[in-house]
Amino acid sequence: MLFRRDWGGRALLCTATAVTALATIAGPIAVGGGPAGAAATSGIKSPASSLQCAPGTGTGAPGVTAKQISVAGISTLTGAISSGFSALVPGAQAYFDTVDAHGGVDGRKIVLADNLNDQGTGSRFETLTHTAIDQDHAFAVIASSYWFSPTYFVATCTPTYGYNVTGDWTKAPNLFAAGGSTQTYKTIVPAIAYLVHKEKSKSVAILAYGVSSSADACQTVDTVLTKDGDNVSYTDLKLTPLNPALTPDVQRMQSAGTDFIMSCMTVDGNVSLSREVKEYGLKVQQLWLTIPNQSVIDKDSSLMQGVYFSEGNVPLDANTKFPGTYPGLKAYISAMKKYEPAEEGDNVALQGWEAGALLVAGIKAAGKDLTQANLVKATNELTAFTAGGLYTPMNWTRTHTLVTPPFCSAFVQAKGTVLVPVLGTGKQVFDCFTEDPKHPTPVATRPGTPGPAVG
């Protein structure tokens, strides 16, 4: 999905079929972590977690020599759900290659010792966490998997960076998801309400699969929009994963006069939805809480025209639409073209780049006394991290447990085979909102936000 999620995780998915369908939904939430450096006086708290680093763990420096720092990768490289995860480690690798090309950090190169493949299974992911830590002696881990489990990472206080798609990146201090570890659905509602109002919608339909990892987000949006007076005229949050029968839903939406559809389905499900919408001649605007890869856009662009998406980082096409405005994005694209060209257009690779940037920023901040514990401590003292200008400032002194407004997202819209930034002010791609979805008016961007200041 386009956002990091706050659900209980794997126990809610009862079948392998559901897992296969829903793992491809995952993605980063389109919000920031609150004003950089400001006191956390209000906001939305993440669920409590009992996982914390045990006393005395993380005090060593495995994988660190005078010449290099060894990092392990664990991701889903093969299988039905690999497309949603496999590009993260290459994105991180491109960042490490860029750093190493300039001498590394204090003379040490960041070396990705391996990229372990969990093959899309939870048991294998658990095994590979031990492989990376006990056998490969990795100083830190880059992880990207629907089956992410934090237990052994936290037990050993291994610095862990990656892509939060399961809600299992707990408040433990050594877990650092790109864009922040805290999750909550409520942060996405003001931006969605803003889009609904912007489109002057009079009849909203909301669709999701009948499993928690899809339905919970859409249920939250449904509840809040309805409470605030928007006309949610049709909902179906019990669709069958993989191959939902969408014809009855489209017919009912037609009867309800639907003019705006929000979907929490996979890209494949959404493409099927658009096909049915086109066949029945519905004049609707759509928001998909999934961001397709470029190959999917190229293949099914005719069914995506005008569809909205939302991103938590500077959209890839901002480099073309606003040349020179987002140097951090330009640097990313240049490095990917050089080191990992096959993954350049994959938004998951951008998450990997951001994760790699956070790891390197922590290493630099830790200084010469480089231990895992000092890396964790130094990373958690970063108050305005933007991955070099790719997302709104992240305050790691609190983002394990709290997200404070303004909540910022960048809307994009499918035009041809490109997802073009829209709705921002001038050259600013981010729209930021308070916690009030009833009156969703964009507010000022926080200091340090990439691009021009607004408000």
C-alpha cells in the first residue's frame, strides 16, 4: 500500500493466498514525523510494544574493520510477492556505492556482504535473521519482507533499517524504517478528505479485501469521512483476495451514483476494477492505495489514466517536472542509473536508498567509537533527517512512538505512462495537513521540507 500500516500483522492473514495478494499492497505511509526539533505536545501514538534491547546487548562492533563495515540484506527476491520487496536492497546498495566512491565513512567502505532471500516465507526469514547476525556477523541489517519479524534483531540490538509494511517495526530503539517506524491509519485521512473535496465528490465508494491488512485502513477512512459529513454511499471491505468478483460492486456503485472510488486492493485488483468501471461507463475519479511499478504502468496505462496515488517521498517525476528543485532526487536517479539501472523506476528502491542514507548518517554521527549501541544512540539523536532531501524532516528522538502534525503527502496522478506530481503549491510537491479531516486545508510545510517553503 502507499502507506506504512498499523496492524497486528501476520496472525490476521489466515491463508497463503491472502498473504500472496496482500504483501504486494505494502508501502510507505504518506506522512512525516512532525516538526523537526519541536517538542512533542500532541500527535498520534503508536501501539505499545514490549520489545526493547536487552541490557548489555549491542556493545560490540561485529563486521567492522579498519577498512570496511559489513551490512547484511534480507529481502524477498523470488516468488509471487517479490516485486513488492526485491528492489529495496539494490536501492541501499546504490547509496553505499555512492558513499564508497567518495572514500566511505572515515576511510571505511560500507560493504553489503550478502542479500539473503527469504523466498516469501516467515520461517525462512526467521532463519536468515540468525544467519545474518550469528554467522555473517553483520554490523547492521537492511530488511525488506512481508514476514519481517523484529524479535532477534531486538534481542541482539542489531541496528536494523528497511521498509515497514507489516506494522512490526516496534518502538524498539534499534529498528529504523525508512520514513519513520510509527504507524497509524488516521494520519492519511486529512489528505484523502482534501482530495475528495478537491474533486467535489458527492458519492464516495470504498473497496478493500476481507482481511485486516487491507480492510483496516479503508475502514478507518470510511469511519472518519462518514463522521465528518462526507457521503460514503457504498463500501465493500470483504472482497476476496487475488481474484475478487468486482462486477456486482461496480453495478452497485453505478446505482449509488458513485463519483469517487478509494481502493485498498492490490494493483492487480485495481486494474481489474478499472476495467469493469470502463466497461460500465462509470464517470469516477479513483485513488489507489497502491503504487505500481513502472513496468505495470507501461503495461496497463490505459486503465490508470487520471488515477491518483499518494507518496510519502518526493515523487520520481518531480525531477522532470521541476528540474533543479529537488537535488536529492536528482542524486538518487543519477546513482541508480549508474549502479542499479534496472531498479531506477521502482519506488521500493527509493525506500532502500533512504534506509541506506539513514544508516550512513548514523555511522557518521557515531564517530570513531563505532559500536552497534553507539550507532543506535546516534541515529536516535537525529532531529531533522530527510535522506538528503527526499522526504519531510524526520525527528528520530520520538518517531518510534509518536507522529505529530502536520502530516504531509505528495499526490501524483497517472498521465500517459508517468505519475505526475499534482495539487502541490507551485513547485512544492508536498501537501501538509493538521489532524482535522473535516476541514482539510493545506497548512505550511515544516522547516527543512524539500523544495520551496509554503505558508
